[in-house]
Amino acid sequence: MYYKELFEKYKEYQDELLNDCLKVLLTIPSHFILNDDQMIIKDLVLAIRRAFQIGLLNVYVAHAAVLSLSRLVTKLPKKKSLPFLNFINPMLSGILPIFLVNC
């Protein structure tokens, strides 16, 4: 599957290629998330974290990460999303000021 390969490869990319790859991964169709594939969800969470790191310098990547996180939280039951939120939550303190400045 294309997304699984991309989740494996994006860690090797840098700069604009990494940014564009993350933007694609962060827009993964919802049915992949709802398929209850824990690997896809785990990979998506790792991509969101990486996008938040890059998002400190690139507001477009940060925006894509926030949208993806929002979609993940609304599509998954709370029982499944809470562990991932605990993993991502520390990254939000760096991202939220960027949105306040750019609004």
C-alpha cells in the first residue's frame, strides 16, 4: 500500500521533500484510520509529531498537522485516541503560539 511505504520512507527525507511527504501523509483518507489498523494510526501519530517539529519553522506543515490531529481525534473513539494524545500533547505548546501570531 502506498501510504505504508510512504510512512516508512519519509524518515529518510529532508527539507522540502520531507515537508511535502508529511503533507501527503497527514491527509491520509479517514477509512485507513477507521480500519482499526494500529500501525497506520501509530505511524500517523509519529508523522504528526514530526510535522509539529517542522511546523515551528513552516506554518503550512503545522496547519496540516493540526488538521490531521483534529481528524484523528474526531474519528477514533476516545479510548483509542487518549494514549496518542498524551504522546502528542507536549508538542502543542510550541505550535499554538504560531497560530496565534499567524491568525
